[in-house]
Amino acid sequence: DAGIATLLGAVVGLAIVGFQARAGFNNLVRSQENQAALDREAREHQQRLDLERADRQIERERKVMLAALSAELSALYEEAHEAHVMAYLMTEVCKKATKSGVPSTTKKLQFMSFKAPVFQANISKLGLLGASIAGDVIKVASKAKEATPLTSDQPFSNDLMLTIYKGNDEAMTEWRDDLKHVVQRLQALDQGTPDPGTLWS
């Protein structure tokens, strides 16, 4: 019968269309899942690249800061040594003046001033050096300050000046030695050699 044949043809056609539609839908879902996976991998890859780039930038900053701090503390070491020598010479002058009985006419005592601009500019980044070395850097670099003159209406006695200069000599000697030690720590960190240890030990 022509009607039945037409009906059967229509049913078969609809079945084929339905099958193709389901297959197309499944393919679309798989395609979307694959694309989502590719997008996720791409995002994760980009994140890794960003983290690696950030790590390289931090390492570059650390290297630059290491070199700059090492140079600045080395310069402070030389200045502290010069201040130690000057203070020592003044103690000898005061000793001789005391022995000879020559009265003092000095009403103003001036000491060397020190500056550490690299340290001041990088305080917020010192953590990149590690807590131990950062602590040592802060301990020595924070002593670089402008010196305030000591003045008096009456001349300082030779004995008093001797005491003051001797104390300054001792302070500069200790600071100089500490600066040298911290420079050695910074150089060890930069070169990957053994750390001589903290000042606090």
C-alpha cells in the first residue's frame, strides 16, 4: 500500500534525523568539553609563565639589591675605619694634653656623619635576603646617621674628651668589624658560598 510505504518512509526518515541529531549533539558536547579542557590548560600554562616571570623579576631585584647593599656597606666600612683612626688619634692627643697639663679650649666636639641611602630605599625589600641576613643588615646600616655635635659653654676637660673619644673609638671599631662581617654574608649569599653566620650568634 502506497500510504503505508509513505508512513514507513517518514518514520525511518525521522529516526535517521533523530539519530543524526543525537550524534551531532554528542559531538557538540564533546567538542565543548575538549575546548573547555584546552582553555583550562591554556590558563594554567599562562599562570605558570606569569609565576616564573615574577620569580625571575624577584631574583633580578634581589641580585641588584645584594650588589648595591654590599657596595654601600663596604663604603661604610671604610668610613667607620677612618672614624676609628681619627678617634684613636684624638685619644692620644688628650692623653698627652692631660700629662703635660695643657688646658683644653675645646667647646665643640664634631664626629663623622654616615649615610646609607641604598639601605633606606630598600627597607621594604630586605625580606628577599632572608630573615637572618636582613636582620644583620638592619643592625649595621641603621647606625649610619647624621652626627650631632657636642657643645659646651665651658671648654671640655681633657679627661672628659679622652673618655668621649675613647668611647667613640670603641664604637667605631665594633661597627667597622660588624660591617665587614655583614658584607661577607652578602657576598656569600650572592656567590653561593658558606654563610659565616649571624652577628647575633
